[in-house]
Amino acid sequence: MNDTPNIWMIGDIQGCNRTLHALLAHPEIAHDPTARFWFAGDLVNRGPDSLGALRTIRALGDRAVAILGNHDLHLLAVAAGVRKPAKSDTLDAILKAPDAAELIDWVRYRPLAHHEQNHLMVHAGVLAKWTTKKTLGLAAEVQSALQGSDWKDMLSSMYGNEPVHWKDKFNGSKRLRVIVNALTRMRMCTRQGHLEFSHKGAPGGNPDLLPWFDVPERATRDTTIVFGHWSTLGLMVRPDAICLDTGCVWGRHLTALRLHDHRLIQIPSLM
């Protein structure tokens, strides 16, 4: 008998708290008190109940690993006063909540990468040159900066599309920006593995661009990379890459995939 707890890997929530509750109430999950959950980032924003989603995930305690996505970092930047809210944001309830300070600190202390059982979860992707070990180390650099006393300064210098490639000699804001952009924003790359941000649709249409997971000689090809962020790609399950963003916030589905056997549960969006 296998005594290892079930791990459910879950795609982008984006404030869809009702759908998340429906997923957690699914019999295979609700009747398993030892089940663990990996959330692929973008816990908040654009959906109707970002505050509720944060509280739901936080209440899972040590059973949950929640990776930071670009929308979660945007929440921190808005809370820090270094970024203005966008018209499509649904973050006000968090910022005005009586427990706002606790929630913001909880978000600040989430990781940007998690590795277990040869599965590496990030929100968006991993640059082709990075090994699993290097990815975890670079993610930890950003996490350390977010947890430090100068976290607001770090967020103020985080935005921008340059540089589009990686060099080990990078330092300071340039270094952190490339790490954040790769782990939380990347979809397509050039054939040389350089970041490209203009393409947000499904793969294809430009022979000079490849999905980041198809860049030749990717150093993590022997690790299963689990990610979200790419709703126009949708569900994709391959030995080396799994995409779990199935557009819940766009009225489609919230997806959970069990790590050891790829049992799939999808809940229609309850907007």
C-alpha cells in the first residue's frame, strides 16, 4: 500500500474562489484529509473573489504550496505603492480587508519554484540554460529579496522586458528581472532561448519562435516542469512539461492533476 499523500497540482485560480471550493469539495479530494496541493500561481486578480481565494489557500496551511505568478507579484507591487491598479484588477477587497497586512506578508513569503518527486512547479516557465538546481537557486534569490526589508525597492525595479537572455554575471535589478520574467511571464522564446513577450496566443504562427519548453537542448528536459500562465495553450500533459491553466477566469475550467498517476479533475468555472 502506498502511504505517500496524494498531491494535486492545480492551475491558475485568479480569484475564482467558488470554483476552487467546488474543486476542494470533489469527493476524491474532500474525503482525503492527507491530500496536498500545489498551486501554479496567479492565485488572485481578474476573478470575482481574490480575497476569498487567498484566504481559502492560506487556510490549507502546510498542505498547500502556492507558487507566485505575475498577478500575485502585481498585487504586492500595488500594495507597496510602486504600481497603480489596472482597470481590470479585482484586488481592492484584499487591500481593504482587515487582515490585509497579514495576507500581503503571506504572499511575500511564497516561493517562485517548488521541486519534489522530479516535478518542478513554476508559474510560467524555465529558461533553456537553467538546470533544475539552478532554477531553484535563482527562484530563492527573488524570494529572499521579497522577504527582505527592501522588498518594495525590489518590486519597483522588477518591471520591464530587458534583458531578454540570461548571463550568470548579471547582478542587481537586471538579474532579478530576468529571473522574474522567466518564471512568471514567459511563454515563447527564440530558437536561441531568448525571451519574447509579444506572442500571447497559442503556439504557432511564427517559425522563429518556440514555446519555451520546446527550445532545443533544454537543461530541464529530464524533469517534469509543471506550470500555468498560458490559458490559450490550455491543458497539456507530456512527460517533460505539464500546463494546467485552463482559463477558469475566462469561463472555462479549473484543473487539478494528481501527480503520481495524472488523474484529472476539471471543474467548470463558477463565475
